[in-house]
Amino acid sequence: MSWEESINRGTLALARSDYATAETAFKSALETAQSKFEESDERLCQTFSFLGQTYYKLGDHERAKHYLKLSTNSASLEERDTLRLAVDHLSLAQMNSKSGASSDAKEHFHKAIAVLQIAKPVSSEYSFEAANELDSLFRAALRKENDQTNESFRDLLLKAQQNHRIKPKTQEYFGTEPSSIIDAWQNLMESGTTCAQNDDSESIVTAFQNLNSALRIAIAMFPIDHQHVADSLSSLAIVTAKLGFEEDADELFREAARICQKNCADPLKVATLKMNMASFYNAQFDHQAAIEALSDAAELVQQVDSLENNGSVDLSSSFFALMQKADIHRNAREMIRTGIELEENDRLEQADYYYENSVALLQRIFGESHLEIAQILRFRANVLRKLGDQEKVKYVQARADEIENQIIDRAVQLEELKANLPAIRYKRWFTQEF
């Protein structure tokens, strides 16, 4: 088994909390790495990290420390590997803190924060490289499927007209003849997804309008659990998320997944949906949901005997990036918990230390403006007030106020935008059907 295959197997097991399988896979990867790679090869340090994090999650701190020290002792560091290094330092810090080695714990905390401060910010946008490959394969399959179903669908429409003697509902939108309704749906889907690839707000709004119209056609003309309805829901969910309507996007994604599961849809198609769901949850900082969706995608890809161009989709880097972000978030919250305990015991200077450093970690995940950061700044301001440092209190409170005002302004903008866009009417349709 190659190094890449062992890493893929191990990361999937790690995402499923199957630590025994992960340990076996990463040990195999380490044997390959030590026999084939140079000591300076980045993949060797990555393997140390994988194995160390597995033992850390197993609670075997002795072996975890051994491998994580090897992982963090590399003289050279690739820029894209800074997230891994920071998480490994944070894990070492937590283990040292629990064993009472507070000096070593602080040293690793400082190293982690220093690495994150010089690195590029952790992006919360869609960041899975494999998603593009899956998406291109899916689109090719979708075009082939549409070519095969056009004729039978047109026959279905004509029979429906004869039986019910009503005009197709989609004529309200397009004034088309019955035989071109599916073409209208396809055109709206294609134009919507094309516009969605652009980042400017005008294109995203246009994408939303087209894909929303495509969904209305789909729910009017296709059976309730038809795959085209799922495709419409999924595409609209992506654009809805980009507009910032997270609750709507979540419901659209989940309904699309339900239909795909009921239809036993093509694994590659469902894998693409799961990748998009993972990206969405990643952007919402719901890392556990993102990991679950990504692991579902990986298992589905494994079911596909062969992919076009004889390629394979490598999800291991996406898996571990997600788990690293989750670990940073978990470490930040652990620091907050420690800070609260210290504050309750009147160890105020130490509490301030933990609050300050937890903010530094959270900023690498959320960016500068997030409600969770504002909340911790409020905690810190209270401690600084008890310490009598009024100048810092004013600065920290002002920063918290600024973040909260930005969040309020953003919420108002989203409400205004939503009021000027056509409503997503699939909820009413599902309610009526059930």
C-alpha cells in the first residue's frame, strides 16, 4: 500500500473516530515514509503528526508527545503546513498543562500562536481542492443523464396535459411550449451555476434568481423526490450560503441529501453534494458536521470503481485541514474554560493571559470580527477592570463594541437583501405534499 493510500485510509478512520484503524494505517504510512523519503521530506513530518494526533485522541500521551515532538522539530516548514504545526504545538501544550508542566505548556502555546500569526489566515470559504474535480465529473454525468431523459420527460408532460388539460405552470415564467420546459430548467440551472462561480455580488444575486426559478419549475413539473429536484435544491443551497442565508442553505442541503438517499443516487453525484455540505459547515465553523459530511463523501468515492481519466480524488488533505481547524477551536475553548476557572479563583493575571491568547487563536479561525471573539473580549475587560488597568479596559471594550456593531449591520443588510429577492417557496410545497 502506498503512502497516499495509507494516509487516505487513516484520515477517513480518524474522521470516524475509529482510532484503532487510524493507528494501523498511519503506522503503515510511517514505515513507507521512513524507507522511501528523505528526512527533510515534508511528508515524513506530516506522518509524525497524523500518528501523534491519533495517540493524543486515544489518550496515550507518552506516544503522542513522542511523535508530535518529531513533527514540530523540523528545521524547514512549508507555508501551507503551518496549520498542522500550530495544532501539534497546541496538543503538546495541553498535554504539558495537564501533567503540571506549565512552563513547557506556555512555551508551546506561544509557538502555536507565533506560527498562526505569521501564516495566512485560516480561510472559512469553500476550500476543498477535490471538490472541483468531483464537480467537473458530476457535470459531465449530469449532461449525459439529461440527454437520456429529455425524450421520456417530454412524453410525460404531454400525457399530463392530456389527462389534466391544463397549461404547464412554468409557462407563467417563460411562456414556453411543453417540449421546451426541461430545456428551460436546464438553461436556468446552467446559467445559475455559471454565475455562481463569480465572486461579485451582482453575479451571486443573478445566480440565486435563476436557480430559484429552476427550483420552482422542478417542484411544479417533476415528481416530489425526483433527482432533478435534489439537483435544484443543492445548487440553490450553495448560492444561498454565499449570500449569507445560512438557515435556508442548511435546509436546502438537507432536503437534497434526503432525496438523494431515498433515490439511492449515483455515488459520485451524492459525493459532490456531501463535499458542498462539508464546505458549507466548514464556513459556519461547525467542524464536526463538516467532518461527517466529508467522511460520507470519501466513503461514496470509494464505492466508485473507476473515475474519468483513471484519476482518484484525494480527500486526506481536506480531512486533516478540517480536523486541524476543529482542534484549534477546541483548544481556544479549553483556554477560555481555564480562564474562567482562574478568574473565579481570583487568579486574575493568569486568567487575562488565557483570555488574551484564546482571542488570538479564535481570530485565526473566525477572522477579526465574530461574536465569539466579542464575548471573550467582554470577559477580558471584566478581568482588566478588577486588575485596575482602565486604559486596556477601554480599548478591549471598544473592540468588542465594534465587532458587535459590525454583526448587527451585517444582519440588517442581509434582511434588506432577502426582502428584495424572490422567496424560496419549497417549504410551502413540501408542507402541502405531506
